Amino acid sequence: MVPFSRRDILALGAAGGAAVVATAAQAASFGNPDSPAQGAINANPAGLSDPGPKNPALESQFPSFQTPPATDVGDMPLFWASFNNAPKRIQNGGWARQVTQADFAISEAVSGVNMRLGPGGIRELHWHLAAEWGYMTNGRCRVTVLDPKGRAYVQDVKEGDLWYFPAGYPHSLQGLGSDGCEFLIVFDQGMASEYNTTLVTDWIAHTPPEILALNFGVPADVFKSIPLRDLWIFQGKEPGPLDADQAAVAAGGAPPNPFTWQLGETPPIKETRSGTLRLADSMSFRVSTTIASVVETVKPGAMRELHWHPNADEWQYWIKGEGRMGVFDAGPRAQTADFKAGDIGYVKKNQGHYIQNTGTTDLQFLAIFKTPEYQEIGLSDWLTHTPAALVAQHLNIDPAVLAKFPSNQPGLVPA
């Protein structure tokens, strides 16, 4: 912007002053709104080199960090994390790794776990202080859960299926078939940890044998061979037929709402040549009262439109493909980051963002919200449902051009 002296300004009339201010405002080039201008496009090429120590393998994964768009500005908490660099806890029946708020400071609403159970591998009978939401990414798994009224639920889940266990509901998980299973778990508390759960073996081992005898109505020596350390994940025998297990626990009656849901087979709420959006919140998956989720598939070159969520933070699990997310906040603050399979993204409530498929294959990720009801507002939908004359005065765009903006909440836009 060209500086003006006090003498220059005083010498200007009202009309002339307005003209000069308009000219000065137009001095910034498109896509570079900040002063001083940012980005490599505005830099001396001699100053762009990075001769210092580096990890090329890691550096190459984050082109937007190495050369951010010129529109990025200000500071913003890191909204990228990954299971790829989270340490695994490996036991005989499988493994798990997690990312909690202790590892990912911005993630206040939820924490995440990636778990693998081998064939017959069992995640020990347990419960949590937080609600558990699960998404199957591979194989098959048998889940069991009991509600406070003594109604048991046993079901097999496959890739694309969900489960939800309210806080305090005891449950178990077991890998089925020759491949076992892998899945994502989300807890509705940012600090919740898979490594700090209430385990059945732990409780029994820390209860006096005479108390156990009184409680179960059997001799104390029944418990002489109990494990003295918790099992957590252990190798078990594959269970029998599902209907036999269901019949064995049917005496208490059936719960009113199923604890599992076939999200992968749910009709999309949006489906275009640019991709699909499939939703599960408490309106459809009724038992899931604290978590709403969308599995989002974005075709190569296409983009998740500019939008925001007014009622919850967004926690993302990137399943396949690669993409770029730009996040905008007041300040102004804007930052861009790159994501690949196994990564985790996070967008705070009411922050504007977009996600673009930058690869050559389908991009798919899960968007998780700590809320019973999914809500979204699209930038294009807002601008096309505001009087065009008013929007034109904000953006200096002809109302006839504004009329071409999408007004049907597309969700996804083509390349």
C-alpha cells in the first residue's frame, strides 16, 4: 500500500479522498491480501533455500508447510496429527495406538484409537468413563455389550459398520475369521485413553477372594487361578455361530436401539460426480447420543466446499488417498496442511475450511463431531441466500455473476 502524508490527506476533497483510498486498497494483488505480502511468490528467490538440517522423508510429506499459500496468515494451533507416528502397544492378540489431547493439544472434544485384533484376538471385557464410538476399517469383529437394565446385545460387524457404547456400558470386541479385524475408536473426551480402562480381570484380581465368593455364591477356591495381571488384548478362541451367542444372552430382553449401524450401506445425504457424504447421527443411529459422523469420499481433483460447523469441533480420520485442508479463523488466521492415510485432522467449531483431493485416487475420511445432531453451513449457500445487492457491495462482484454461485448446498464441488 502506498503511504500518504498528513499534507496529502488534508489536501484531498471528499470525492478525491475516496478515489485515492480505493486505489490504495487495490494495490494488493489477488491472493495476497496481507501487508507485508507473504508466500514464496512475493519472496526473493535467494531467500527461499533451506540449507539447514532436515529430514527429507518427513519434509516431503508436507508441501503446504514448506511452501504455504500466500493467503496463509497468522498463527494457528497445529491441526495435523497422525497414527503413523503413534507408538503401538502390542500384545499376543493384537495391538493398539492412540492419539489423545496429551499428544494433540487442539483435540479437546475427542480422542482416537487405532486397534487391530488378530483372528480370535480379544479386547478384554471392560468399560470406559467416556462413550466409545467405533468404525470398522478392515475384517470382521464380534461385539458384546450390556445396558443398565440387563439387556445384552451381541452382533458381528464388518468394514464400514459402526458401534456405539455409552459411558459405563460394559463391552468386548473379538476378531473373526482368518484375518481378524482393524478399526477406529473415538472417545467423546479429549483426554480419554485406551490404556486406562476398567478391566474385569483387574477388578477381580483386586477384590478379596472371600468377597468374590459371597458375591457369586461359590467357594473362594473357584478363583485360585484367576489372572493376576490384566489381559487387555489377548489371544482367544474364535467364537461359535452368532445366533448361538445371541440366544445365550437373550433372557434379559433386547435393547430398544441397536448398538451397531451399517454406515457403509446407508444412502448418501449427498452424491454427485464429485463424491459422496454418508451421515450417521442420533436421528438415524439413535443410540449414538454424543457422536455424529460423516464418511466423506472426494473424487480426484474435487473439493469439499468451503463450509463450517456451528455446533461442534470436527475431528477427522483420513482413511485413504491424500488431500489438502485450509482452515480460516478470525484474526485473520489461515493455515494449510497436507494429509494422507492414517492422519488425523482437527477443525474447531465455527472455523471455515475446505478439503481438496490432491491425489489421483479417491480420498476418503471420517469426520467426527461431539454432538447428537450434525450441522453444517456452506459459504456458497449463505451468500446465495443473502440479498445479491448486499453481497455485491461486500465483494465487488456483479449480482448477475453471484446468481451463478451454487445455491443447493452441494457439499462437494468438481475440479
